[in-house]
Amino acid sequence: MKKNMPISEIMTKKVITLSTKDNLETAELLFKKNKIRHIPVVKNDTIIGMLSYTDLLRISFADAVYDDEEIDTVVYNMFTIEQVMVKNITCVSPNTTVKEVAEILTSKEFHALPVVDNNKLVGIVTTTDLIKYLLEQL
């Protein structure tokens, strides 16, 4: 295992994003269609927030056990992405090491980090990416 491997080696580079002009129903469709749990919210390639599937479940009062059921769109119409997304996000650079990212994720209560270079979103790394990397090393 490379000791100082940069996160850019394992991050997802083709990032699915949302804007504040999108609605929560669109977000749910993206989560389900792409089988993902985190979507950065951007404005002109600059990250301004992060929306997780858990955030949608939280506002819909739905239980995570019922992932396959439709969440009531009436609830979605009550909120905007900007109201639901997390705004104070932790970002890392492409040169941040895999070890440093693992340390951040194990010390925080979130499971994804946007990767930003010169204020531009260039990738996302999740706990799943880290686990896949570790499995490849075994």
C-alpha cells in the first residue's frame, strides 16, 4: 500500500451534481438512478453544499428501511435544496492523502468529502471508495 497516495487516485471524477435551481424530487431520482448517497450542490463549478439521501429521508419522516417506496412529493415541495443541504462542508484537495481522508471521515459524522482544486469541484471520495481501495490492497 502506498503510504502517501493522493486521494485523486481513488476519488470519483465524474461527479453527479445539483444546483439550487433543481428540486428535491430531481435529487431523489438522481440518488436512486445512480445508486449513490451524496450529491454536491454547485454554482458555476464551485461547491456550495452537500445533499445526502439521508437528508431527504429526514425531511420526509421516512424510515431508511423503506428505500424503495416513493417519498411523498408534497413534502419535497415544502423545501428547497438550499434549505436541506449541508452548507458548512469539509473539502479536501486532490493531493490530500488517502490516510488523511480516512482520518477525517472516521472523526466526523459524514461519509463523503468533495475534492476541490482552486475552488472548483474535481471529484468526490466516499467511505465506499476507501473500502474498495483497501480491499484491492489485500
